[in-house]
Amino acid sequence: MADLVASSLKAYFTSLTATSNIVSEYGSTFTFGTNLFIGFEEDVDECLSLIPYGGEPPSKEGDRQNPAIQIELKSASKAKALKTMQSIINALHNNKSVCRGRIQARNSSPIMFGIREAGKSTIVVSNYYIKHVKL
């Protein structure tokens, strides 16, 4: 289920146009395999990674799951990373149109994760639950 959510988010990010707030803050559109990855990316200094994980246990009825995903953004500019991630949080929180459930941000602002070796890029993350995904 988490992989389905990641695939839905991949489709969402690759469909964004230059007029979207996310692309405007990031400075370019997203292309899978170049600056958008599922799982851990290759050694790329400017990219967005979708990292799916299982999330909460399924409902007691067994017909709904609550997968989760972490979105990681790497950028040479700290300001760009923070502004882009805030735009992503604003766009995805309580969104019901991206995947089969409601996306809920676990944090209302980006979390500064650190700086990569040799100061190449800043890493910022945000975490999401996808609530009530019917099987």
C-alpha cells in the first residue's frame, strides 16, 4: 500500500507545472529519475525523494490501512529547501485528490534534517500519514 501512495505522489509531482507554488519555489519541474526519486536517491545534490513506510497498523476491521511517507528534499540553498518544503506541506495537508486516502501532514513546518558531507546540500524533511485507504 505504501508503494501505491509513493506512485500516486510521483504522478502528482511530475504533473506539476511551472505555475504551481511548489515548482515556483523549487525553480524547476520534477522529472522521475533526475530530480525525483522513490526510496533513497542516487548521489544527487538537488532532488526530492519519496520514502514510503508502513505507518500505523491496519484498522481492526482489516479493510483500511494507514500507510505513511516521508518526503526528503535536498538543495544547495537552505532557504530554497525550506520554502519548497513548506509549499509541499501546504499543498498536501488534508489533500484527498492525490491518492486513495486523505494525506495528513505530521508536521506543519519543514524539519531541518542536516547538511550533507562537504556542505553540498541541505536536507529538509516532512512526514505524512495517509488516512483511511480502502483496500
